[in-house]
Amino acid sequence: MIAAIVVTLVHLAFALAITPVLIGVMRTVRARLEGRVGGGVLQPWRDVIKLFAKEPLRAPGSSAVLIWAPLLLMASSLVLCALIPLVSTLSLPGAPGELFVVVSVLLLGTVALAMLGLESGTAFGGMGSSRHMMFTALVEPTVLLSIYALSLPAGTSTLTAIVRARRDDLSTLLNPVSILAIVALIVVVVAETGRLPVDNPSTHLELTMVHEAMILESGGRDLGWLEFGSWLRLTALLGLTVNLAVPWAIASDASATALVIGAAATALKLVVAAALMAAVEVFIAKLRLFRVPELLAGSFVLAFLSVSASYLVF
Amino acid sequence: MNQHLFAQLIATITGVLLLTAILQIWGRSLVRSIGLLSVQGAALAALVLTVGLNAGEPQVWLVTGIVLLMKSVVLPAAMLRSAKLIGETRERPTTINPAVELIGAAGLTLIAYIVGVPLAGPDPDPARQALPVGFSLVLLGFWLLMIRRSAITQLVGFLVLDNGIATVSFLASGGLPLTVELGSSLDVLLVVLILGVLVVRMQRQQGHTDITELKELHD
Amino acid sequence: MAALLWLPLTVPLLLAAVGFAFRASYWTLLLPVISAVVLLLTGVSLIGTVVSSAPVVAIEGWLRVDALSAWMLAVVGAVAVVALWGGAPLRSKASTSIGSFAALLNLFLAAMSLALVADNVGLMWVAIELTTVTTAFLVASGDGEHALEAAWKYVVLGAVGVAIAFLGVALLSAAAMGHSEAGVSWTALMAQAATLDPTMVQLAGALAVLGFATKAGLAPMHSWLPDAHSQAPAPVSGLMSGVLLSVAFSVILRIQAITDAVVGPELMRTLLLTAGLLSLAVAAGLMLTQTDYKRLLAYSSIEHMGLLALGAAVGGELAIAAVLLHILGHGLIKSTMFVIAGRISAATGSHRIEDVHGLLRARPDLGAPFLLGTAGLLGFPPFVTFFTEVAIIVAGFTRGLGWQMAVACALLLVVFAGVTRQVLAMTLGAGTRAPGRLVWWRRVPVWLGLLSAMALSFALWPLSPVLIAAVTALGGAQ
């Protein structure tokens, strides 16, 4: 019990510490590849600290949603980080680490964000929210299906158990089921965290914004929570994907060495994955909005195939 | 070869084969599609090597070399050349909804699994167990032939089909004799070259290579 | 005797090289005719050998001629003589690279011979694919404006169909795995039929038949056929319709023999009955309203392939022997008809039926054989097609396929109505004597083809031991 609590705290601390760095790495890689110097790896940290120090401005007549939504997003992201086996596969006894619970927590944050976009009362906010919900509707089934496919060999839908099973039996890592599911998951992570080619995180062009449109009216501390919450989602989802894809060196107990090795390994994997993602982003353009469902349908098909393959063949 | 490693290699290679085929249906870029074809060819060569080494065949390196050269280098290069000659890099827009194309692909893969599983027999070895992947490649190649309009993608579809057949043949029986492999590679190369010439002529005659526009001959 | 087996492969190849070397000369058109004569003579002498003694084998069993292959070789030779001699382009129409055309024709003949004499299933497959490859440019070289479209459809569908057949071949070899060393041969498969894995053979047989049926022009995989056969130059259409379809069909017969031996005749019977009746129906429907006489002939080929499929589905000595004889009769008549059709289109400059009138008056040298050949295609006595069609139908009735045969007869009546209407419109009626009469040696092959198709009817007795030996080579055909 104590060990599990320690692990959960480690997860939270790890996520909080690495998330801004991860974003910083992505921005720096992108900047370097584009021939710019960039703000440095620690710039997101400074941004967030600056935002937290500022008083939020809220439109007159707006409801409490503007106050609660950022906090809800942040809280849901933290729960996500606690539930997902980032560093160790030890989980809190009694805490539901089920695939379905994780997906609902993910959805909670999404809904909070969409409510916020609607509440701001401007045209852009509503537009962003509706687009975001459309993507979510297409993304959630894929997340469920692809992780479900991976859960079949493990015989359980608890994420920690799936990762543990994959780490212990390396032969399941590269069969068709696994390859298809991981590719589907990557697409989903890209869509869910608003990266290219689904959404451009650095745009403020009204016709193409999705994520940015929703948080356009927020400022100060609210914006800080929103940004940090969204980044944490990226860490959680990316962490889940890399740990499913390459589940090496993840700790299975709460001993200090194991945790340090696990944290270092996951950090390395996350940084490499983030750098890769950023490098790929340099070479692709944002998809037209109407072609996004096509992309997501493709990932759904991959996930579907991986489930069927796991039942019929391997 | 260690049986566990063998099973693992077969699973990985067939996974790559299936993934490339799905990506070909997913994408719209001809150049990328041809690139995926090259990856598929390399995976096929790896499959040949794995199956051959496992069975301890003497000519395995030769066959692997032929397959790698033909399917991963020569054929994609020939197609890339045709595509460059007619100056087409992207698929022409279709009337079919892309989601329908993908769902169709999923359905066909399911059918391939349903057909392939009984073939493997009650206690299959890893190679036979992966047979459905070969069948799905065949069906996905067919699907590409049906849903795409550009003559070059038709060629891609044909080659995916051919790769699928080669996959089935290597998984089911460890391949045919060397002479036959050589002959069939040569045949496929000739077919691709001939179709390449016809595509270029078509471009010159009609200014496009949309095969749905080929409907002068009918009853 | 093994040397004899090599002739049909080496002579066309050599002559192809010669033709290519002298590609500017008109006389190179003689080369494919020489190959055809060689094929015919070798076929006939091989028939003599294999009927009286054992099959001829070469290179460790990769090549093997039994009665069926010998018969088919002779058929290819006979039909090719008519098509290539009669269809040779006029000197004024010949292009500057006429020799390449001749060389491709030679290669085409070599590929067909290889498909017939290969005992290894894989090698046979390679040869069948080579027939597509060698004919692709022959079809594309047609003078019609849509030859390119026809060639594209032909190569794509042909290649895909044959690829599916390769899937069947691969599965067959998987079924035979552990039984034979040097690949899979027809002989080995027949010999070990009892030990083959039935599930595998079932799927393999179905796929192989599906694939080769595309090449044989059976419905519903026939859609390339009318296009390719109508756009190709006359000798090519004649060869493709007359023998290429039948060569593919003879492969189907061999697959049927193996599948029947392993899983019983029901599967193949169902497949072939469906394909046969469907082909007849498609042909009958589209011949009624046909406006292009070369397409009319192409659909007639689909009809006859449908009949062959029905015959194979019926099975048994009588039906299969009739099928083999029908292949020859149809080949001779059909290639003659394409030769005449080529001349009609050269004379009138049109493929449309409505543009051709009163052929009997205007060009009796074309009209008379055209009318006569039509009668042969429709199965009128004394053409051999009459006897073979009757034999197939009768065999079907005696083997309990009553309603299918009744449907087939009804469809044949529709074909009769359609063809008669169209051909009478072309040949009868007023017409003014048109100039231009062919020299005697160009008229000989036409009459040779038609008269020998009639003469066959009176040569049934000497032919029967050959046909029976061929049926036996197919394992007696249940």
C-alpha cells in the first residue's frame, strides 16, 4: 500500500517535472530544423510560471464554468498521469486503472475544455469546441479498440497489467496485432493532443484553430492551468504509447533504484518520441478539416484490424 | 533456427506487410505509395529469408536476393519512372468516400482471416498461421484496383496483389522452385514494363491516365 | 523422341530472332507461318508417338507431352496456319517494323507451346503469363483508335486473373508439400491425389480455375475479351480467339482432373456449370443487339468457351472427347472468320455491321466464306461443331444435368437468332460488285480452314483413339 502510494506520487512528480521540458524539446527541435534558435528547452517552464503569477481576466456575465473548467482539466490530467504506468507498473490497490476508466477521465478533460470554449461566448470558442468534440467522437473508439487489442494477450484491461505483461513477454511486441494497434494509437495521440496534421498548436489563424480557439479568451492563471493541463495529457498519452510499444526498463516495485531507472528510461523514451514527433511535424502540413475524419477513420480501421487479428490469428 | 525466434520474425514481417498495404489504401500520394511498395518488397524478402533459413534450403540467399532486387528496387523504380514521365504524383479524387474505402479494406481483411484460418489446419506452425495476412494482401490489392482511378495506382494494386500471392506461396510451401520463381519475377517485371509503356502512351494520347475514362469500348 | 518435344519451343524462338533481325523486310511475315507448320507437324507426329507408346519427357520431367498436350499442339499449329497465313497484312498496309510484329507472333506461339508441354505447374503458369506479355503489344498495335484502351484492359485483367491462378498453383504446391522434390508436376499431383490435403486442394482448385477462366474468357471474367479481340489485328484476334482461349481452357481441364480426384467432381462441376451457363447467357444477350461485327465474333468465342465449360462440367469420355474436338473445330472456324472480318474491315473501313451490306454480291470472295463460317459457328452440319455440340448436350442429358442442358439449348437458340439476323444483314441484299479481289494464295487459307472443319466430321473414326488417349491422360475424366 505504501509502495503504491509512493509510486503514484512519483508518477505525479515525474509528469509535472518532465511535461514542460517535453514541450520545450518539441519546440526546440522544430525551431532548429526550421533554422531558428528557439526559446530553449526550459522556455515552457518560464511561460507557465509567468502565467500563474498573473491575475485572470474573465468576461463580465460569464459563469463559474470559466473558473472551474481549467481546474477540472488540470485535475483530470493529473488523475490520468497517476493512473497510467509511466514509471512503474505498480498500481494503487482499489484505484481503477481500467482502460475504460482512463478513457473516461480523458473524456472529462475534453468536455471541460469544450465547455470552456462555449462559455467564452465568442464565435471562435464555439467553433473550436464543436471541432474538438467531433475529433473526440472519432478518437475515443480507436483508443478503446487499440488498447483492447493489446489487452487480449494479457487477459486483462488494466493498463498497468497490460504493460507488465508486454514487458515480461517480449514476443508479443512485434506481431501484427501489436504493430497495427501501436500505429493506430500514435495517430490517436496526435489527434487528441492537437498536434500536426490534425491541429496546429502554433497557429492563431481563425479558420484552422481547434485547441487554440477554445482557450483564446482565457488569460493569466486560467490559461496557465489550461496549457499545463493540455501538456500533461500529451505526456500521459505519449507515455502510455511508448510504454506499450517499448516496455523496457519499467519498474515493477517501489525500490529506489528501480524507480530511478524506470524514470530515466521513460524520460528518455518520451524525449525521443517527442523529438521524433516534432521532426515529423516540420515536414507535414495541416490537413483540411474535412480530411481529418479520413485520417481518424484510418486509425480506427487499423485498431479494428488489430482486434480482429488478435482473435483470429495470434 | 530457434522456433520461438522464427515465430516472432514471421509475426513481425507479416505485421509490416499488412500495415504497408493498409497505409497504401489510406494515403493519396502516389510517390509514398510506391515507397511503401518498396518497403513491402523488402519485408517480403525478409520473409523469404526467414522461411528459407528455417527450412534449411540451400538456395535461400539467391532467392532472397532476387526478391529483394525485383520487388524492392527494380519494380518500384520502374513505376516511379513511369509516374515521373507522366508527371503524376497524387491520386485523382474518387467518388468513393475515403472512410468507405478503409472500412471496405477492414472487411476484406476479415474475410481473408475467415478464409485463411481453416487452411492453417488444427495445429499450425507459425508460417501457416500467418497465411491470412497473405490473403488479406491479395484482397487489399484487389480493393486498390477497384477503388482507384489513376493508372499508376492500378499498377500499385496489381503489385500488392502479387506480393500477397508471393506471401501465401512462401508461407504455405516455402516457395516454388528457383526456375519458376525466376520466371514469375520476370513475367511480373514484363507486365509492369508493358503497362508502364501503355500508361505513357495513354498520357500522350488523352492527356490523362484516369482509367475510369476508358469507356469507349462497351456494348 | 525428346528432340521432337523441343521443336515447338526452339523453332519459334529462333524464327523470332530472325524476324527481329530483319524487321524491315516484308518476307518476315512468312516466319510465324513456318512456326505454325512446324507446330502442326510436331503435334501430329507426337500424337502418333504418345498414342502408341508412352508420353515423351524431357529435362527430368519438367517438360512432358501426353496425348492431351500433343493434341493441343496440333490444334494450335493448325489454327495458327490458317490465322497467320490468311491474316498476313497486305504489303501496302505493312508498317516499317513488320518484322517485330512477326517476331512477337513467333514468341506468342512459343509461349503457348511452353504452356502445353510444361509438366511443372509453376512453369506452365509462367508460360501462360508470357502469352499475356507477348500479346500485349500485338493487341495495342491494332489499327482501331481504341486499341490502347483494349490493350490496357487486356493486360490488367489478364495479369490479375493469372495472378489469382498463381495463388491456386502455390496452394496446390503447398498441398503437395513433402510428397515431391522438384516442384509440383501434373503427373506427380495425379499420382498422389489420394494423399493431398483436401481443404487446400479445394481452395487451390477453385482459385486456379477462377484465374485461368479469366484467361479463357469465361463469364463473369470475360469483360476484356470483346475489347481485345475486336481491336487487335486480324491474325492476332484469330489466334487469341481460336487457340489462346482453348490453351487456357486445357489448363482448366487438368486442374479439374486433379481436383476431381481429390475432392470429387461436385466442386468443379458447379463452378464450370455456372461459368458455362453465364457465358452463354452473356454472349446470347449481347449478340442480339451487337453493332460491331468483330465484337460479334468475340462474343461468339465467349459462347463457345461457355459450351466447352459445360462439356467439362458434364465430364465423362464422350463429353470430354467432344470438348477436345470442339476446340479444334471452333479454332479453325473462328480464326477463319476473324481473317475474313479483317478483310471486310479493310475493304469497308468500318467495324460497324450497318456499314456492311450485300457482301455476297459486292465481294463474293469474302461474303461466301463469311456466311459459311457463320453456319459453322452456329453448329450446322456438316461442320464438326454440329456433332460436338450435340455430343456435349446428349452427354449432359444422360448424366442427369437435364435442366442445365435445356437452358443451354434455349440460349443457343437466342445466339442463333442474334447471329443470323446480323450476318444476313451483312451478306444478303443488294450490292454492287466492288473492285479488289484477293490473289489466290490469300484465299486458300480461308477455304482450308472451313473445309477442314467440315472434313473433321468425316474423320471421327481415325481421330477417336487420339481423343480417347487424351481423355485418359486426364485421368479418365469421371
